[in-house]
Amino acid sequence: MKRQRLRGLLALALCLLVVAVINAVSRDDEPGSRWYTGPVGTVVTSPAFDVIVHQVDLAQTVADGHSELTTPGVFVVVHWSVSAKQERALLSDVELHTQTGLAVTQRSEMTVYSGIRMTEAGFTSHGASVFEVHAEDLPGAVMRVAVNRGFFYTFGGGVEIRDLVAPNAEVRQNVSLPDAMTEVTR
């Protein structure tokens, strides 16, 4: 009886180890894996969610009605929307990647009222992400959005918006951010 129980526990542990190794090797949100790409103004579709970037502003100062930030560099303000398809999308990984290899996360001060943190299936969330970079990091920048799926998941992928900043984009003095909102889209 003890041998059978021990064998069962060992078999379960081995199965969990195999799943963990497969998950670590084939993660869809790792660079070089499955990124669904598109330019600004186009709906980029992934199996879990759709993203569209409506507009990108460059600014020295950003304000969301509750706080204001100023930078010696440049704020990249991305106005975008996301629609989840089948289940809740927890958007923990929203980053700006530069050609120089820099990965920048959103300014957390601006995600409280203007940022998109999650959306439910059948809903579309609209908001803005604010990234702070040096002017020389703007050419070739891309925005990446990935869903946090936890440790065990089998399918996913992320969205990458290419050509985020137009070559002739002008840096404005101030950009005001609207509050984030969610609407039913079923």
C-alpha cells in the first residue's frame, strides 16, 4: 500500500515537473516567441486579446487631472484600447522597447487614473500609457503588451505595436491624459 502511494506521488511530481519544463521552454511572452505585430492605427489580434493604438504623443510634461510629471527627457504617451476575447486579461506587462535594447515600463503614477490594468471578455478598455525615455531612444521604439497568465498556461502570445513614434513627431510642451474607461462591446 505504501509503495503504491509513493509511486502515485512520484508520478504526480514527475508530471508537474514536465509541465513546468514545457512552460519554461515555450513561454509565449518571452522575446523571440509569438508576438503578433502591427502598426499604430491598426487592430493587432492575438489569441487572447486585441489591441489598437489610436495616437502617440511626445511631451515634456504630462498631467492626468490628479498629478503632473515633468522630464528632462521625453514622455511617450500612448493612447490605446484593448479587448479581451475569452477570459479576463490582466495586463501586467506593458513596455516600450527601443532599438538600443532598453525596456521601459509605464510610469506607475499615471496608471492609477489613465492606465489600463485589465479588461474582461466582452469589454473594451481605453486608456493611456506613459513611458519616459531619452530623445535618442525614440527611433524604432515598439510597445509590447502581454497578459499575465501565471505559472501554468499553454497558449497565449503578446501584441507588439511597431513604428510607435513617427520620424517627424513633434515634442509638445504638455499633454493631458483622459481617465481610463471601459465599455461593453459584446
